[in-house]
Amino acid sequence: MLRFMPVGDSMTIGSAGEHTWRYRLWRHLCATYSGPCKLVGPRETLYDKGADAPTSYAYAEPDFPRTHLAGWGEGWLHMAPLIAEAVRASRADVLLVSLGLIDLGFYTNAEQTAENVRAFVTEARTANPRVRMVVLPVITNIRVAADASFAAQVALFNELLAKAVADLDEPRSPLLLATPPADYDFQLDTYDGTHPNASGEHKIAAAFAAAMHQAWNFGQPYAATGTS
């Protein structure tokens, strides 16, 4: 059994009524991965905007393993101290990580965020020295497009992230940098400039699927059937 743990911020946890990219990737793995697999993690809910809390189970499609380690407003800073116990408890084999936007927007600069990436990887490996990780760089959102200083921090962080991945990759615990979707457009693929709509969910899932297929021959290339 191969255990995948999605790790992320508001783009990963999703909010009430959404499918989430986690669901999209799960459906892809079910269709293309040759062995048994599941999603794992210590959390299960969506974010409820009305309650301003992660208390919703109102998935657009609830019939999938909904567990994850994602949180609205949480970043590398928050997940680094949690990841070892989450990996240990769930026996995760593969971490699918989408973090950084929140860090840069509210908590840490590019250099500090990159240090938290390194701490996260170190902590994950204390729980499973053979854990695999796929990391998605920060993708453009409405603030990146509108705020030049923030855009510069995002660009610098993505450079530092690529360097950290190259430095920390090792044969027994591979670390992959996923390629951001080339055609991702926050005006078309989000509902508010940041959070993915159906087409955005498919594109994020496809980025993770492509990285795993190309590097490890997991599954097949991603094929979305429409945007619903």
C-alpha cells in the first residue's frame, strides 16, 4: 500500500462545496496507478468560510479518502513542526506539498521560508528516512500580478526552493520539484484570484501527477475530462 499525504495551505484544504485538487489527483491515481494506494494525514475537513474554521465535511464529492495535512492560513512555518508526527502516525510514503504563498504574504521572507523548507524535509525524514516528496513552487496569483515587491519575493523563493530541492535530494528519500502548470491563469483557474476552481484543481493535480510519472513512473500522464 502506497500512502500519499497532501500537505498545503488554503489551496489544498479547500473550502465547503469544493472537490479540491486532492480529489482530482486521487481519481487519477485510482485510474492509472498499478498498485494499492490511499491518501493519508491527520486532518479530514474543509474550511468553512462562514464559521471561519476548518469544520466542514461538505465536499462536492465526499466518497474518497479525504485525509490530509493542510490548513487555511498555514505555511511551511506551521507545517515544519507538525510533519514528523503526521508522517509517523500515518506511515506516509509520499508527501505532495504545496506551500509558500501564505508564508511570503504574512510571516516570513523568501530566505526564511526556504530555511523552513529545509527544516520540513529534515523533520519528515526523522519519521520516515525513505519518504518521497514532491514540492510545487508558488504559482502566480492576483497579488503576485499586482504587487511587484511581493512578486520579487515569490520569484526569489522559487529559486531558493529549487536549490533546496537539489541540495536535499538523495537516493533513499527522493525530493522532486514539480513544474508549475504552464497554462495556469489566476483569472481563469481560480474563483477569487488565489483559490483554484475546477480547472485550477485539475491543473494542480496534473502538476503532481506529471512529476511522479516522469521521475518515478507512477501512474500515467494526467488527463482531465473537462473542468467539472
